[in-house]
Amino acid sequence: MAWLALVIAALFGVVWVFSMKQSAGFTRLWPSVVTVAAKIDSFALLSWSMVVLPLGTAYTIWTGIGAVGAFIPGIMALGESANPLRIAAALMIVGGLVLMKLSSPA
């Protein structure tokens, strides 16, 4: 259950960072509201998952999913660059996440 909470926390992390970009520096109401709500949900679920999971594992997985998760909509919705080096970097992050999960005792 802690792993599921952690993945959902990370997905909320993607939501808050994307909506923060859409908020235009918190000058647009609804994207700002979504940012704050998703951030609270993300932190709450991360905190809950860390009751069971090691700090380093939980935080690494949370930030990694958030980073790669923000990378994808950045390319698809915002027209950010998808050059081979950026894609290779994202794949390396995913590889690190897999290794972190495999090495976790929980």
C-alpha cells in the first residue's frame, strides 16, 4: 500500500508542477488552486508512504517520477524539446528508479 501511495503522490507531483506552470506565477486562479491542492495531496501521500518506506527510497522515487512525469507533458503539451540527450537523461532517471525499487527492503 505504501508503494501505491508513493506512486499516487508522485503523480500528484506532476499535476502540481504542470498546473504551476499554467498558473503564470500564480496570477491565474484555477491553475493556482489546482497547484496548491495537488501539492498538499502529494506531500500528504509522500509522508504517509514514508511511514513504511525508507526516506531515501521514497524521496528518490517521488522526485524521479515527478521529474520524468513533468518531462513528458512538457514535450507533449508545451512544445518543449525532445532531443536525444534529454530523452537519454529521462531514461537514465527511469533506470535509477528501477534500481532504487529493486534495492529497497520494503
